Amino acid sequence: MWRKSAVGVAAIVMTALVGCAQSTLSPVDRDGRRSADRDAQLTAAIPELMRQASIPGAIVGVWQEAKAPYVRAFGVQDTSTGQPMATDLHMRIGSLTKTFTVTALLQLAQQGKLGLDDPIDRYVPGVPSGDVITLRQLAAMRSGLFNYADVTTASLSSEPDRQWTPQELLAVSFSRPLLFEPGTKFDYSNTNTVLLGLVVEKVSGQSLEAFIDQHILKPERLGSTAFPPGTDFPSPHSQGYAKAADGATVNATNWNSSWGWAAGQMVSTLDDVRVWTQDLATGKLLTPEMLQQRDQFLPAPEEGQGAQYGLAIENQNGWIGHNGNISGFMTYPYYLPDEQTTMVVMLNSNVDVPGSWALMEGIVKIISPGHPWPKLPTE
């Protein structure tokens, strides 16, 4: 009885003391303490995760409700000079470009200028099974069309200056048979988005670059985001490092990115990607009806264990966005609606994709333990 009574009294006293201590902290103080703890953990963990993945430089931004923003640059932007990474650099954003192309498509659809279930051959002739494959299936990566990038990326290090046209890219794809009956499976293919880029051009009467600039970049005030031709790269920008055909790590900064076109050619900055990440996830430029169409998520095992894919948008265990992977650069931009958290990670290497995935796991474990980053895909 004495032990129980002593413990009970001690517990009451401790509870009172804790209550008094907490009461002396204002909400601002408590938020500041939580931000400092998070910041310290991130600043300690990120360099080691970068080292394990052989990533020279990273830009990391985290914006969470009731916490101060976390914006840091790590490592170097140029391995030959040792120049430090900076948070204002332009980076190639790879497949995040797909979200701009498909948003353009959805804007045209909500204007009644096209239908998502229209067959692709209504707009682009010569597509295998073009009378069956729909615009929706293309945006959802469920067309079955061969991914031309499986061929073109193999020759990038030996032909870094080659200028590709969309028609040349499609010819590579169309020379191969369909992988499966349209609509029956998920298979990530750049061919799909290149076709949708051509649809946007045909229906709008504008170049894809001009349409995106007028209807997305300007309304969103994304002044540092661009669709540069060929090898153009706005300054200041980081150097980017990729793996050559022989396995060596090489500087791929000025490799011609025309092979990505509607699927991967754009560049941006941390500040712009932060804005686009949240507005994309919440459907700012879309009607509620069109947003509902876009967010009909289906299993996408290639994108992570448990990953789902809508119309050019991923759902990674509640994190909504679309990663970008192009020679020398990787971008992970995601918004977590449950916690109103925006996370953007931009890397100047795509040499070790599993390593960059591990980096994301480590970051998410710190900023949102309840919504862990998915494990690597098994397929």
C-alpha cells in the first residue's frame, strides 16, 4: 500500500510539474521547439544518406503547418570545383513535366475541346491500336505502348547532343508491339505523354511550350520554370551527374533533353516547385469534376510498394505528386493533404535511384512518421 501511495503521490506531483512547465511555453515557443528538433534531425541525417547514395548535391525544402520552413542545400553543385550547392539553382525536373502536360490536357477537356475517352487516333494518326487507346489510358499509363526511352536512354552518353523530334521518339515506340491489351495493366511509358503533348498542340493550335506557359506558368506565377529547347539550361544551375553506358559516372548537365519533350524536358527551381507541388495536388487549376477524374487512382506497382497512379499523378501512401528522373537530376515533389505538408527534394545525380529512394525514406521518417515513404517497387 505504501509503495502504491508513494507512486501515486509522485505521479500527481510530476503531472503538476509537467503541466506548469508546459503552461510556461507559448504556442509559438512549442512550435519553435518542434521545428528545431525536426531541423536538427534532418540536418544530421541527409548528408549521410547522400553519401550512401553517392549524391554530390541536394536541395531540400519542407513546409509544414505550425512549423517554420526548412530550406537547406547540401553538398556541392560541381564536383570538379567543389562549389557548394545553393537553394536558388535551376534543376532539370524530368518527369514532373508530365504533370504540366496532362494538366494542359485536362484544361482542354474541361473546356469541352476534347474528351478523356476519345481514341488517340482522332488526334494523332498511325498509333498502334489507336482506335482503341484513349487519352485517359495514355494519361494513366495504361495504354500498353512500348516506352521509347528504353531505347533512347541507352545511347544518351554516346550521342549527348542528338536532337530528337516527337515523331522520331514515337517511331521508336511504334516499331515494337504493344505490351498488353490497352487498359488492362499499368506500365510507365514516356510514349504516352509525348502523344498527349501532340494532342494539346493539335487541339489548342499552340505549341505545347506556349500553351503551358500561357495557361499554367503565368497563372501560377512560376517565373523560374521553363521548357527550354535542346541543351539550353537557365542560369544559375547545378551540374548533373549520370551513369554512362559503360557504368562510369559522367557530367550530363548539357546532354540534349529533347528526348524527354512532353514527358521530361522542363526545368525549375525549389521555390517554383514548392508552389506547383501544392497547387497540383489540390487541383487549383481544375474544376472539382475534372479533379475527380484525375484522381481515380489505380495500383502502380512499378512506382513503389502500394503506390497508386491517377492521370499523371502519384499517390505514395498519402503523399501526392510525381517524381522526376532525367540524366543527371532527380526531383521528388510531394504534398501530404492529411498534414498540409509540402516536401521538395532536388538532387544533382540519378546514378543511384535506389539510394535516392532511401534518402526519401529517411526524410519522410523524420517529418511525418505516420505516413512513411513506400518501399522500393518489387517489379
